[in-house]
Amino acid sequence: EQIRAGRPGVRDVVVKLNRGVSGLGNALVHVAGADGARKLGERVTDLELEDEQLSAEEYLAALDRLGGIVEERIVGEDFRSPSVQLRISPAGQVDVLSTHDQVLGGPHGQTYFGCHFPADEEYAPQLALAGLKVGRRLAREGVIGRCAVDFACVRSAEGWKPYALEINLRCGGTTHPFFTLQALTDGLYDPLAGEYRNRNGDLKHYAATDHLDDPAYSSLTPDDLLDVVSEQGIGWDSQREVGVALHMVSALAVAGRIGLTAIGDTLEEARTLYYDVKRTLDEAVADHRLLERRNHQTGRRP
């Protein structure tokens, strides 16, 4: 009611559980045309969940138990979901470690699937300054360690406008890809330039995910994955400092899922490497199925 009173044109609001992870604690409520407390109450009971395994009753019970917030859903024709990663020292110094453009999906586009690094150069420096402001406030509140701030960015005639959405007082889905990049390239991120350069001064980008999955991938073993990646020449090239670093490899045969960080000199190269891995997995599954059919027809065991 308070949001509608202040901004009558708001069409949707997002409800967020305090302890939600990867957007799965979010729910969408359509408030357009709901005048009065009774109508709004009806809309709340019809909320749309990002985690489709929960019922509305279970979600509202969790909201009552854990607490949460309600905020206007930011929308726009050109819309991005970037984030800023910070480190706060015991002395209160705040460093901007990185910026990312988050790759979101799910029923309402609020579930975290992966990221691109760094965030778009058109707004990355602006994000860094906004994140630094949040970090300094957190430092005054006694926060120490790594944290991140999620934003929504919408382009208007005046340029990109960032809206700070939430603070994550923890390592997140962008932490380990950035660690991977640093370990492999020994570089630094310049938040005011929105650029990462390795020790030789070369620009580096990456596309990363924990969610490259398909039920069919569970027919493959980790050794199959490592073999085909090597055969395709898309593994790590230590000379050029480009290529793919795999993780969650053991989850392949169990859940049909892997994670990866695809590092390139440009974002386009990184994305190409990312999709090369997907194509390679799809082809390996097709080859495996073909071999199984042939063995079945001949009575041989694979």
C-alpha cells in the first residue's frame, strides 16, 4: 500500500525473503488496478514464485518466519542486472574488486544462472562509485569481509540509471569465477576504467556459469568431458591466457551439470568459448547415444 501510495503507476512489486539465494527467495505480485487493502490482499495470495517447488502458503509462512522486503519492480526496454563486488578491511577500507553483468532466467527473470565480466563499460564506472558508497556505509556499520550489491540498470535518454536492489553479505556466484581469472592471469580490475588487465597489460573478459546442464549430459563421465574439451582445443591456453576452466565436473554424471569460466581477450571470444563447450557436450552425448544403439544392435556391451 505504501508503494502504491507513493507511486500510483507501479504495476508489479517484488517480495524478497531475507535469506533467499540466487533469486529463488523472490516472488512477484501484480498490483496494477488493485485499489484498496482487500484487492491487494487477494493479489498477495496469488503471488507468482520464482521457486516453483514452493506453494504460496509455504512462501508466506517463510516470509513470516524469516522476514523480507517488498520493493517496486524496476522495468525498462533496455534493462540490465549488474552487480558490484566489494571487500571491507578490518580498518574500514573499502575496495571495489569487480563488476559483473548477471545472466538471469527462471519464471520471471530473477534466478541467477551466470555472469559476464566485467560489467558493460557504459555503466561499470558508475556502478563502482555507487557500490563504493554502499560499502562505506556498511563499513561504518561494522561489516568486514566480502560482500556484493545487486543493481538494476535502465537506459533512458539521459543514459544508464542504476538502482541498488540488495546487499549480499557473503561470497556469491561471481566470486569463484573472478578468483579463477586472477589465479590464471595474475591481473587487477580498475573500477574507474571498468577494465581488467593481466600482468602484461592485456584486457581479459569472461563468461561463467554453474548451470550448464541437460539431463542427457548425465550419460557422460568427467573423463569424457575432459577428453572432448582437450580434443576440441578449448581448454586453458597458458600462452595466450584464454580458454575454459571447468568446475563442478563431478556433477556431470550425477546431475547432468557442470560449471565453467570461459576467459577471452574480448567478451565475444569468451562467449564463443562458452558455447563451444555446450556444443562439444551436445555432440559427445549424440556420439554416446549412437554408440549405445550400435552396441545394442550387435549385442555388444559398451
